[in-house]
Amino acid sequence: MGRIRTLVVGAEQALMRFPYGPDRLARVVTGSIVLFGPPGAGKGTQAARISSLTGKPQVSTGDMLRTAVATNSDLGMEAKEYMDAGLLVPDEVIIGLISQRLQQPDAKSGLLLDGYPRTIVQAESLEKIELVVAVISIEVPDDAIVRRIVGRRMDSETGQIYHVEFNPPPKEVADRVVQRKDDNEETVRSRLSAYHEQTAPLAEWYSDRGVLLRIDGDRGIDDVGDSIESVLLKLSGADA
Ligand code: AMP
């Protein structure tokens, strides 16, 4: 009974008017949206489109940690060895980072969380401070992941993600693309096992709370994006 009430109240809040995005998305969710899935599922690739659709700022914990590593901050120095080994950084480190980010003014209507939460402990902590209205689970089988990640490149200026084979960078960008240090086959295997052991159980956790939206991510970028857009339109009631 308590859970049903929580969901009803959550749904009412979800139908508050949203000031951004195209007209058909005028009524969208207040609260955060979580992008969920294995490394290389396409969370970062899809984030820009979802962010412009919903007006929610994208927040990638991986990007925040990489910035911390690049600037040699205390946080970066602590996180680096876990990241290089393909392991998750300790919950207490990452929970503090997100709690602070949620206090920024632009987080008021919710964030688009990319790569967070990744453990049940993180999800439980998030639940205490933020309404999660949708968890978009982008599902891709393991064998496709390795091929995707090893060919992944990033524009060092804009952060835009490409793939040498599936989504090659345009000529003017090709010279400045970089490969992430942890995008090699050995580290990918560790990241995949961390995903299966620590992160995958969260799908059921969110499914029990009625917010999990499953998307077949083993397709082209636009097809996956179209499916995500259509579930978000349904969620907002804007497809009616
Ligand atoms: P990503 O860019 O999301 O693939 O994250 C890169 C690396 O950052 C991961 O392999 C982890 O070491 C670390 N990381 C990012 N997000 C989290 C998180 N929510 N919890 C723990 N570690 C994280």
C-alpha cells in the first residue's frame, strides 16, 4: 500500500509542466532520469539527445572522475587506481560527489544521471535525496560490448563520442580524437565483470519500484534514440 502511494505521488509530480524541450514534450517529468546499462551500451552517446529533449543536464560520474584525475585533485588520486583497473570507486567517494551535484541550482528539476547509481548502496542513498522517475536500461550483450569499447574515441574538445567503425568522426575532428585509458580489452573485461556483479542487480531493484524502462541497445544509434524518445514521451503523457 505504502509503495503504491509513493508511486502515485511520484506520478503526479512527474506530470508537472516542464519549461524546456520541444512542444510535444511540454509535459515532462520533474525528478531525475537514470541512464543504466553496461559500459559501452551507448549511455553517453544517447545522453545529448535525451538531455536536449528533457532539458535535464547530463551528469556523468565517469566524466567527473576523469576531470578529477586530470587535475590531480585528492579525489582524482584516490579514484585513479580503481578506474585504471576497471573497478568501481568506493561508494562513499561517489555518493558525496553526486550529493553535492544535486544541490546545484540547475539540478532543481532533476538531472540526467549517466553512470550513477552503479550499486544498490548508491541507489539507496540516491532514493533518500532525489526522486528517480525513470531508469532507462540500455541492453547490449557482452560480445558486442568489447568491440564497441575498443573502437570508441572521444573528441578532446567537445566530448562527443565516436566509433572508428560504426560512427567515425568527421575529417575535421579525426585528428583530435582520443581513446580513454580504460578502453582496452583487458580493462573492459574487468569493467564488465564489475557490471554483472555489482550493477546489474539494480535492474531488478528499480523494476520492483516500477521505474525501469528496457531498451534494446544492440541497434543503430538513431533507432535506440528513437525508442528512448518514445518511452519518454509515453512517460510524460505528451504522446497522447
Ligand atoms: P564510465 O565513464 O561511466 O564508464 O566510468 C569510468 C570509471 O569511473 C568506472 O569504471 C569506475 O571506475 C568509475 N565510476 C564511474 N561512475 C561510478 C560509480 N557510480 N560508482 C563507482 N565507480 C564509478
